Amino acid sequence: MAGDEPARQPKTEQEWLDTLGAEAYRVMRQNGTERPFSSPLHQTGHQGEFLCKGCGTKLFDASAQFDSGCGWPSFDREASKGAMKEVLDKSHGMVRVEVRCATCDGHLGHLFSDGPTTTGMRYCINGVCLIPQ
């Protein structure tokens, strides 16, 4: 049909590596984890919002961030329902809820139900996956 956009082709692994850089590629495409306290984004006080480094999807508002003391950026809610998808993660002898970007399927971190705010949720996110705006 006229005016229809062509279907987007998935990125190759090399294209992902070129787009993300080595560390973000390891975390987002190979389900890695950055070292705790290695990202300056674990500190609170940012303004604005946090976008997915893989595709630019808005994931969190800065107002949702709190200091959990775990060494990774922590948030108590996503920016909008459906921005992320939850996947059961049974790796490393644990049972956890992994969170991935719903748009580009990049691994972001994990979701825990031990948050100190009224939502009770703690999105523990690798800072290398986020772009502060």
C-alpha cells in the first residue's frame, strides 16, 4: 500500500556492537551485568528521563529513581506500562524476574518486590543500558 513504511530489518550482531559499544553490547545483547557502583547513574538526583540505549524507548522518569544501596540504578516504576517486558530468569541457580526493553529486546536488569516505596518494586537496572535525558 502507498504510504506504508517498509518492515524494519533486525540488526545484525555486528550492528548492535557498533551501535552500543562493547560493554553495553555485553550487557544488553549477551545478558551480562555491569559491576556494582561502576555507573554514575546509580546515584540519584538526575532530572528528566532515562531512555533505552538500544532503541531510545523511554523506560523511566527520574522521579522514579531511588537509592537502594545495591550499586545499580534503581527505580520503583516504569515510565509507561509495556515499556519493558518481564521474563522468568533461572540462571545462576536463582529464580528472578528479568526485565528487557519491549522494543529492542535488550536485557536491562531485574525486577524485585523488595522496594522501599509504596509500589514495593525495585527495578535494578544496569546503568550502561540507560541514556539520561
